[in-house]
Amino acid sequence: MKVEQEIPIFFSSDDNYVPYLTVAIQSLKEHSSAEHTYRIIILTSSMNEKNKKELKTLETKNIKIDFEDVSKSLAKIDKELTLRLRDYYSTAIFYRLFIPNLFPYYEKAIYLDADMVILDDVAKLFEMEMENNMLIATTDMVVNESESFREYSKVALGLEPEKYINSGMLVMNLREMRKEKIEQKFIYLLLKYNMEVIAPDQDYLNLLCKDRIKYIGENWDKMPDFGQDYEEKDLHIIHYNMMRKPWHYKEVPYSNVFWKYAEKTNYYDSLKYELNNYSQEQVRADMQGVENLTKLSDKIIRNDLQLIDVVHETKAITENSDFNAFEVLNIEGLLI
């Protein structure tokens, strides 16, 4: 049987997220095909050997799991990234932006968030024709069903909400992203301006890849509480994003799908324990988190300077063929 080219699939994770990542990979494995070779690459800066060993047990003849410690590669700007984080985020949310340059031997790759269940062969994603686009993704239905976030998309990013993508599932044209220096532009904008944004990685991807995104159906990145209702048989990927985690709340739509795959992992009991012991204090913190995000959105909309403004303002610099973010930042005295 002919084995086709290797399909690279990236996840970002630390030790805390390993149980959920394990469920995602278990579901991916069950929908893989013997006709393809899959290479799962887990981007991390702090994962212990015990967890790595546990994840490696999910390997099969045609599914390999590797770990990429990005701490050395990103050491130059790790402190800068950390200083620009807020709330519950870790620097791991930025890792997807560095994939093109960290893996120059790949021309195309898939990126998936760890809080997903995969219900179809991801080879179908990889085989989609990208044309000249930098990304294949789905419209973010959380943004589209919130008046505050819709306005944020228009004002802060200059994007119609229907064009604002969720970055949890991406098919990435790495060759084109390298050519367009997406990483360099991101570093420069983040470090020079440190703009207030709702989704630190996602907003930049939306703006920097604007007009070069291919949109596919939301059933490839289905958010349980938002958008169209689907039967399980019509879903490709379920994304338990925001606060709606089936390991925290029993009433999350499609939670039965998550538990179907969780039951096949060694984390089933601990995940059930987490569900049954999620406290009212934690529930209140989740509700407060959503409220804070909405307040932040409303606050940003009222700002005089928006992210789209600084993108336009720096276009002459960032579009230069010789543009190097670190050189410019050093000249401007903006590196610590």
C-alpha cells in the first residue's frame, strides 16, 4: 500500500493540559487512516518525562508523537511575551505563530487546540487546496453571536465579524507565511505597541492574514454553545473553547462525545474527579472571566488607537523586503 506524504499536526501544551490533549489525540487516532503517515508535534516549554511517556503510548505504526521544546528557540523574546500576557493565558498561545520558522522544512501543516475532539480524518484538512491563502479556518461563532465582540471585530480589527476566524483549528500555508514574514510582523507589533486585544494570538493572525484566508464550515471547529446545531455524524471537530469544558460542566453540548474518548484514556478517572469537584467558586470565576472579557472589549472599542491603526501605521516598515523585527526594535530601543 502506498503511504502518502507525512502530515504534520501541531498542538501546544504544558503538563496541566496533558489529560485533555490525550483525549484529543485519542480521538484523532481513532479517525486516522492507514493510508497516511501522521506526525504529531507537541510544542511545549515545560512538560515532564512522565507525561511525555504517557502521550507516546498513543503512537501507532503510522502515527508518531514528538515534542518540541520551544524555550530555547524563543528564549530571545520569552520575557517579552510573558510581560504581554493577561489573565489565564500562558505563552503557549503564541506558539502557533512561530511554527513556520521553527519548521522550515514543512510547507504546510495543521494546528489544533488541545481542548478538542476530532471526529474525522485530519488528512481531509491537509488535502484541502489552499490556493494562495495563508490559512484555512472557520468563522469564530463566539464573536459572531456577541454584539460586543462583533463591534470589537469591526472597530479594533477592521474586520466584518463573519470574516473573523477562530485560531483553534488552522491549516497553515507555512511557505507563504514565511514569505510574508508573519512571525516578524507579529513580534514587531506586539513588542512595539503592546496593544490591548481580546485574543492575543488570534487577533494578530486575523489581521496579518487578512484577505488570504479560506473559510470552511463551522463543523470543522464546532463550538458547543454557539452557531448552528449539528448531529454528531455531521461534525468533524468539536472545540470546547472558552469556559465550556465538559470536564468542568455536565450540561455542555456534545459532552457525551468527549467522555466517549476520555473513557479510553488513563485520565478518565481523574477527569471525572475534576468534573465532580469543580467548585462554585470556580464557576463564579468562569462567569467573571466572561464578564471581564466583554468589559475589555467595550473598553478597547472606545480607545483612540486600535490594532488595525498600528498595522497600517507600520506597513511601510514591515512590508520592506529587508525587514527584520529584532533589528528595527534594537534601533528603536524597544528590546529589554
